Amino acid sequence: MVAILLLAACARTPAPVTFHADGYPGKLSDWNVVYRDGDALALNDRVVPFDLNTPLFSDYAHKLRTIWIPEGTIARYQPHEALDFPVGTIISKTFFYPTAAGKDAVARTDDTSHDHTGEGLDLRNVRMIETRLMVRREQGWVAIPYVWNEAQTEATLERTGADVPLQLVAADGSREDFVYEVPDQNQCAGCHASNNTTREIVPLGPKARHLNKDYDYAGGRENQLAHLQKIGYLRGVPGADAPRNADWRDAAHASLDDRARAYLDINCGHCHNEKGPADTSGLWLDVGDHPPRHLGLCKPPIAAGQGTGDHRFGIVPGKPDESILAYRMASDDPGVRMPELGRDTVHREGVELIRAWIAAMEGDCNEA
């Protein structure tokens, strides 16, 4: 009994989550959304984890995503745009890697089985790189980046970004050096300002089609949209009629077309849409019933420069080697690669998916 009382006395009770209505606090702990608790990164009270059907690729980093909403407020469901969150909302995304042997070595793997302890992270098995906050203030959303120290005890504000040298270690033992780039606040706007007219920063991940999936919460497995509504974080969820993107890796339950479109939607659609920063390109890669030409089929580039690789069309049906889309995805040259932000390495599996999608297309561009 004495031992139990001592353990209880030593257990940390975190301070409540703190919403800062203005300014840029210097430490992640100033917000108290997530906190170090022994060998774990733990979630504070009412901080809810979430995941996406198909996530954005970020140099093979794994991500812990959370939402916190002030008591007495609620988000509103929207079928296409991000959920309409109230002022005071804090969305966090912690980028981390499973550890590998060697200094600054991290594992290049999709295996997440050793990442978590409860709903947080097992810091014995992972290395945290950064935590980005999206904060809903009266004036709108702001993005605030924090970088974790080597001891993994605190993350500090880095508004101008940071470079973190790492080495990716694959399952076969091969190693690839790269520099993980923490974006500065202007670069955050480069992706999150997905409407080229308003230029307002908005969340990208928490949209109904990305959230409509099951999650293993501490209390059991449940659909994320249903769970958010049940705990009083969200209202207006339509149930069975909510849109759902495919899991790009799930060939057993989704078509090649659905998986490729979901991958392009999350990785490219925030810029390549009718209102986005790449609207003048005429290449629309978000989900929707777009004409084939706007998906890039037999479409000449407008202003790709050296990014064309001397190829004539965005997509040549049946011929990924002749398609600009596949060429740019397979490049790590800053002047060629797409997406141009958020990665320093090539997502080999993502490139394979898009190449297979193009190879399965019928037709030709002889009459284009």
C-alpha cells in the first residue's frame, strides 16, 4: 500500500491547457497540450488524437495529431472544407521517427506498432523532431513551429524554421542522408493558405473526408467523426453520408484510382485546385469530378520550366515515363520536385502508386 501511495504521489498532474490569444510563446510547454511524462509524450486533459485516411508525406516522418477545443465551444461539420473550429482551438502535429542504430539515424518504415504508449508516444522508441501548432485566434488561424531539443525534454519556438540533419535507415540496412527542414511561418502559409484570393491560413488535415475512419482511442475503437460528436467537440455529422477518402496503401479495399486520387488530394490538392496558389496551372489534383484535362491528361504545362523534364504532357495515358507528373514526383531537385515544400526525399512508394495509376490509363495524346 505504501508503494502504491508513493507512485501516486510521484505521478505528474499537468497544468491545464493554456490558450494564448496573442503572441508567440517561446516554449511548447507554455501551451500544455502535450507534455513529457517519464518515457512518454502524453496528451493533456481533453486533448483528442486523430489520424487521416491518407496522410501528407513528410520525408517518411510519422505524426501524432491532436485537437483541443475550449470547454463550452464546439466545431461545426462541413462536408468539403476543414471543420469549422471555434476561437481557442489548438491543433497540434508532432513529427517523429522510429529510432535506428547510429547518431541521427531514424527508421524509414511505415510500421507504427512501437510508436505509441496509450494515446501518446513511447519516447524509448521514437525521436521527436518538431511540433507544429495551428491556433484559432479572433483574427484567424496562425501556425507556430516548435523544435525539440536533443534531450527530448522541451520544444522551443523557431519562427524562422530549422534544418535537422538525419539519416534514413531502411529495412535492408541501406542508409540515406538528408536534411529535415522545419518550415518557417511564411512557408507554412505556402501550403495552408489554400485559397489564393483570401490567403487565409486554414487547417488542411481535419476535413471530413480525411477524418472519416476508425481510431483506436484509449476507450476503444470508434469512428473519428462520431467520436468527436459524442464527446461534444463537433456537431452536424451526417453519419453514413459523410465523404471518405481512400487509404492510399489499402489495395484490398480501394481501387487504384481511388487510392491515387486520395494521395494527390492530400499531397497536392491544397495548391492544385480551382482557388489554390496553383490555380493558374489549370492542374486540379484535389478530389472532385474534374475533367480529365484538369487532372493533367494530355495537358501541356503552362509554366513548369525545367520541371517538365522535356516531357510534353502532365499525364500521358499508359506511359508514366513520359508524364510530367510522375517525373516531378520522382525528383529531389528543388527546382523540379513536386510538392516543392515539405520534403527533401523522394516518396518511393507514392511515386510507384502514381506510376501504376498512369500506366493503367487507356488512350493516347496523339490528338491533343
